[in-house]
Amino acid sequence: MPDGAMQAARPVRFRARGFVARRHPAASVVVFLALIAAWEAAVRLGLISELFLPAPSSVLAALRELIEDGTLRDNLAASLFRLLTGWAAGTIVGIAAGFAIGLSSLARAAGIPVISAIYPIPKIALLPLFILWLGIGETSRVTVVALGVFFPTCIATFGAIDNIPRGIIRMAQSFDVPPLAILRKVVLPAALPGILSAFRITAAVALLLLVAAEMIGAQSGIGAYVLAQGQLMQTDHLLAGVLVISVLGLLIGTGLSWLEKRLLTWR
Amino acid sequence: MELVGRGIGQVFGDVTALAEIDVHVADGEVLGVIGPSGCGKSTLLAILGGLLKPSRGTVEVSGRKPPDCLAEIAYVFQDFNLLPWRTAEGNVRLPLEHHSMPEAERRERVAEALALIGLTEFAAAFPRQLSGGMRQRVGIARALAVRPAVLLLDEPLSALDAQTRELLMEDFQRIWLRDRTTAIYVTHNLTEALQLADRIAVFTRRPGRVREIVAVDVNRADRATPAGRARLAELHDHLWGAIRQEALVADRELEHA
């Protein structure tokens, strides 16, 4: 058609196809179930040796055994105690240190070089040292978990405080709100989302360090159990232990999501 | 109350933001402050409100406080500075919480401030649920709740769209006709200054000085009448003449701050 010639009316072609996020809830379930089924089938058909990778049904049977003979309860209790005390100690001290650095330039000048120097050390590498210092008991394992939790918590806390818009603090000052009340009513709630999102990271770090610490010289705990079952070639019990750890991680994540929803309704 | 600043100068590093400013706001007067961007208008307001220590000069307030006044000076900010985790009501409550008073009085003050600016039905809304205009209304109600002697407004309408701005100017007009609160209104918008101020201080570009002071010689209540509008239009031309050259040069200056 030559330029400038009259054209008949026609609809404008739709050109914005694709690049749009859609939800496919069924796909996730189907793929997950298919993988489990394929795994079960492969073991039953003898394609995979039961010794190296037991079928999902055998893992579930082992798990039932663990629950029934009380092994799970004892080991889980020991693990949860270490996880909770270690995580709580690291979180409390980390938030306190983070507030000190976030609010005081002196604490910042003193603290940040130390934190930057120690943060990159893989904390599990320090466990042998802690065992020398604190003995082979609970304290050294709890300390490793606490130390691993401390750094991300502290860094996230002062980062969250640094990111508070200066304007809302000036606003509170302009209305003569006393400093402690500014801390409680402005700084703390403004930093809370940042601190809560650190909980997600520290929960994962704590679980990882817990299992690793339990594999070094512990008599009880899920980590110690998994290691022992490996040495006995009891792979079904080993995987049952791994399954427990995964479910624990999942439950912690769900709990944290619930907590965020409860505390941050305003978002 | 009246507010007097004498010989105020502000230096940031090697940049002189304010040269040598004298301001005087009489009791019940609204002083408009206009000037090109970066002329130090907001810096001056922060100094006058005690949020910034000036390099030189003094600021004094004097006179009788209005009844039930909790704070001599209250601010309204350009970007509202609301606490997003508090409802409109909770935000207005904040400046009252550290003053001891019966809870009933606190509630009454909050309700009255919200009602004055038409926010009663939005009392339970969080800032994210409110439009920009409504958010600034919360900021205004928060300042009014302390019944201040001097109101400092730092470009309060600059973050809003043109229509919302008109509506909020009507609100300000109503509040000033009612309470006669002493106020300083910083803006870069000539129309806002002419609608709302009794006198307008025109600032030069950085380092900021007062270039001239223009009296808006039209009664507040008459500013919407044809005669009032005509006079405001003349003043607008005069102000623009004074400020155009300053703005032009300021706009071409390289940012060295």
C-alpha cells in the first residue's frame, strides 16, 4: 500500500502478550507428587538400591518407628533446647548490639570493624575451640548457634535503624517527644520489619549450625542421630531424621510468617 | 505569640546557606516565605523551630500563649512524616501522649483536630490507605492537636496534586480565619503564598537573603472576590518579576553541596 493512501477501519492489534505472572497452583502439587512416585517406583523396580536410597514408604515406616519408640521425642527435645537457647541468646544480644551501633556513633566506630572482622568466619570452625574453652557439653554447642545468630541479627538491626527516614525522628523531636519515647514509639516500630526479616535468615543459620554441632561429639539430638544412622548404614532412619529436620525448618518459617503478619498489620 | 529571628546565618562546610536573615512575625500574622529552590527557606524554618542550631543569630518567641497550648511551635512537613504503623487517630495522638492529661481530654483533642479538617470518618485508617491530601490533613490535625502558638509550615502542599492543593488551601484559610494562629508558610508556589499569607518575604538564591517583603493588602475573606483576585494577580506579577531572575540563575547553578 502506498504511503498516505486511505485505509479501511480495522481493530488495533493487541501486542502486549506474555511477560505476565500467572498462578498455577496445580502444577506445583503435580510435580511434587510425581517426583515422589517416580522415586518409589524406581526403588520398587530395583533401579535404585534400597540400601543407598530407601523408598519414601520405607522412610515413612522408619519415621513411625522413631515416633513410637520415643527416639524422636528424646532427640528432638535435646535439639530444640539447643536451638531455642542459642537462637534466643544470639538474637537478644544481637538486637542490643545493633541498637547500640544504630544509635551511637561511638558504638558504631568501635563495633563495626570488629563485626566486619569476625562475621566472615564460618562459626562451625570455632566449635573445637569452644569445646576446649567450655567443655564438650551443651554450652559449647549453644554458643556456636548463638554466635551464628548474633552477627546477622546485629547487622540487620543497625541496618534497619540506619534506614529509618530521618523525617519521622525530626517530627517526633519537633513535638518534644522525650528521647526514650522516640526510641519506643518511633525507632523500634520502624526497625521492626528489618529485624523480623533477619529472623528468617538466623533461623536457617541456627538450624544449620545446630545439626553440624550435633555431628561433632554429641550423644543426643537429631544431628547426632542422623550421623549415627549413616555409620550404621541405616539409610531409612537417616532420611527419617533428615525429614524431621526439614519439617522443623518448615514449621519455623511458617511460624515467622505468622509473626510478621501479626506484628506488621499496618503494611 | 510573636516570633523574632535576628541575624540568622547558616554555613554548611564551605557553603553559605543563609547570609544574614532578620524575620519578624507578629502575633496572629501569617508570613509567607518564597524563593528559588535551594535558597535556604527550609533551613530557616528548621532554625526558627529549634530543629537546627544556626551558625549565627538568635530566635525568640514572646507574648501570650493561646489557651490549652501544649507546644509553642508545631510543624507541618512537606512529606507529612506520618508513622505508617499508626492510624490517622494514632498519629494525631502522638504529640499528646507525653503530656499528662485525663485520657478523656486527650481523646477529645484528637477528635476535635480530626473533625476540624474533615478526617473524622478516616480516624481508623492507616496512612497507606489514605490519599496524599488526606495524609497531609493528618499531618495538619497532628499539629493543631497541640494548639500551637506558632505554626511552621514547610512546603506543606508541594507533594500534592493541583486540585488537592486548592482544597487544602481552603482548609488553611478556614483555620486561620477561626484561630488566627501565628504562622510561617514556606513555599515555592506564588499562588499559595498570595492566598494564605499576610506578608510575603522574597528570598534571593543561595546564600539566601530577604530581597523584599511584600504586604498582601487584600482581606483574607475577600481574596476570592473579583476585586481581590485582580489585586492578587498584580501582586503575582510583581513577585514573579522579583523572583524570576533569581530562579533562572539558581536553576543554572551547578550543585556543589
